[in-house]
Amino acid sequence: MWKKISKSMRNLLCLQPNRLLHRNEVLNETLHGANLDVQRVSSPVCLEESKPCMCNHSIKNLESVENGIAIEHSVGANGSFAHAVINMIGMLIGLGQLSTPYALERGGWVSAFLLIGLGIICAYTSHLLGKCLDKNPKSRSFTDIGQHAFGTKGRVLAATFIYLEIFMALIKVTWAKLSSSQLLTMMAVLIALPSVWLRNLSSISFISSAGIIMSLLIFISVPCSSIFGGVKPNHKIPVLQLHNIPAISGLYIFSYAGHIVFPNLYKEMKDPSRFTKVSIVSFTIVTALYTALAFLGAKLFGPEVNSQITLSMPPHLLLTKIALWATVLTPMTKYALEIAPFAIQLEHNLPASMSSKLKMIIRGCVGSFLLLLILALALSVPYFEYVLSLTGSLVSIAICVIFPCAFHAKICWRQISKPLKILNLTLVAFGSLLGVFGTVSSSKSLVQSLRRRAHHSA
């Protein structure tokens, strides 16, 4: 009976099976009733089978109700595997890499296992987000997954943490200690401003490519400082300093922050079934880069290594100045990717009666306003190194580890095996403990720094 219903519906709507993204997920569901209620069709359809079908247009989406859940099919996705990998690496790589040598030296070389382990965990949780999107193709964002799992409370909780991460992660303050850093920041924001008007993530992959190039430039400059600056890698890295682990865990997890964008990357892919491979490739590259830079920086500069590795490099080298410029510009490449989920969700929620041009204008104006607001805050908030650690412990650990595991466990509880349930719940507990201890440690460091500053000012 189901085959007859599905066949008649395809004939009615003039849709070929290969035109629907996620069609297999929809067709394999079992109907709890005899009727399939089509609530809205965004494109014109042929309602009379006796007349020739005039569906020459491209169909953008179809919403239906199945088992009480609205489902949206998108056929506008055109992102390739390479685009997805570039965007994911571009989202991950950035300021986090600058702090890995500092974190490794403070925590000891054994803490490298924590860095690598968190990379593996975050790759796994990004895979879980893809599985959650498979279960409900209507979900288009991190907040949609939260609502699917826990209803309105899940959406509100996810949205709260997302806005916190966007606010804290995008603030690029004047900690680079460049006399022209504020001017460079303003210039970079103005350059990045047009990117918030772009409609999809595949269109802004060139921005991610620029971020990757600048990050690689910073990475290359570190060993070059040893070759041309006379810095010798003769410092001994401590084995383990357990008391520093809670604080540096925030720096490590911040390095892998990016999960709020991953659902959008998934939806932009022509073949979403390859999303897990995208995660594996991206996190493998980024983790290898972070680990190599961490050991190299710690060996070169030892206990004197700065929380921003480029500030430890010989100041007289031209390459150091280039690396410092790249440090200021690198976060700007994240702006379009960070704001894109919010802007796309905003456009998606606008009334259907609005023209696409008006939606684009509203989306671009809101995105531009947020970017300029972040710029104003970026030029005024101090102590970025502590904000970095606090962001990782307070916000990023929840978005990267806790929420994906909790969402997947709730949505797929009846389908997943017992070992997988135990793994997800264990990661939720591990992430919660790491977040609590890291937040307390980072907050204490921040308060102590504020007190020292007040004391020196007095």
C-alpha cells in the first residue's frame, strides 16, 4: 500500500525520485495512518494528471508531515566534498592554534593526548550531528536539532550557547600588541563585511581558503624563527602538570570550536552521506597541525612561550611582522562562517510572501550590524587569553561535546546500540566535568589578572 501511495504522490507532484535530497530517509519511514498530508508546496505543482506537467522550474523545497514531524527537502545544495572540507578546516583553524604551544608547555607533553583525544571526540560529535539531521531532514541548524531532541527548551538552550560562542569567539581584541592592530582589525572587518551578504557556505569557501593560508603562514613562521632568528629547540617540556589541566582544557577545546556551523555545511553538500568523511579528513588535518605546532613552539620557547605563539618570536624578523599581521587578519575569515548560520536561519524564518531580494537585504543588514557590533566590542575588551580559555570551558565544550551527544542519544535512543548509548552518556559526563573545572580555573585566572591590573593602576 505504501508503494502505491508514494508512487501516486510522485506523479501528483511531478517529482522524480532523484530530485529529492534525503528521499531515502523519507520513503523508508512507516506511515501511522493511511493518508499523507501535504501541508505546503513552495513551488507550483501539476494537480491534474491528465494535463501535461509544466514543472520545468527548479524545486527548492517541499514540506510534508510524517509521523507528526514536518520535513523539508532541499534541492538547492551544491557544495562539493572539497568545499565542505575547506569550510570545516577554515572554521576550526585560527586563533586556537596560537595557544597550543602555551597550553602544552603549561600542561606537560602528556597533555598532548588530551589535545588529540578532544580532536577525536569532536570529529565523532560532528558525525553525530549529521546523524541527527538524517533523522529529521527538516532540521537545518544546531537549534533545530535541539528542538527535535528536547522541544522548545532544547532550542532555547542551544540558541543561548550559540549566541554566547559567537559573541565570545569573534571578539578579536588588541592583545596582539601591535601599534596598528586596531586599524588592521577595522580594515579586516570592512573587507569581510560583504561576505555576510552571500547566500550559501559554498560561495564563501574562498574566505575559508584565505584563513587556511594565513594559518599555514603562521605555522611556517615558527620553525623559520629557529632557522633565521637563532632560536634553538633545546627547552625541555614537563611531563605533566596536573594542576594546569583544567585551565588548558579550555584552550584545547576552543581550538575545535565550530560545531554551530556544521549543520549548515551538511545542508550545503550535494552528497550529505559523505559528511562523516569530511569530518574525519578535516579534524585529522587540524589535529595534526595543532599537535605539531604545540610541540615545536614549546621546544623553541619553553616556559617563556606566550599564549600567542607569534609574540614569542624574534621581533626583529620580517617574518615575525608578517605572522603578526596574519594573526590579526585570521579571525576575520571566520566572521562570515560564524554569522552565516544565524543569518540563514533569519532568512528562513521570514514570511514566505517576501521577495527573495527583500529577504537578502534584511539578512545582509542584520549580519552587517552584528559584525560592526562585534568590531566595537573587539576594540575594547581586554584579556583575550583568559576569554579564550573561558569560552572553551564555559561554551565550546557544551556545543562541541555535550549537546551533540545528548541530542543524538535522545533522538536515536531506540535505534542505537547499548555500547553507543554508554559512550554518548560518558562523553556528556566527561564534557560536563571538564567544563565545570575549566570554567572555575579560567574565571579565577581572569579575576586575578583584573585585580593585578587594578593594583598597578592604583
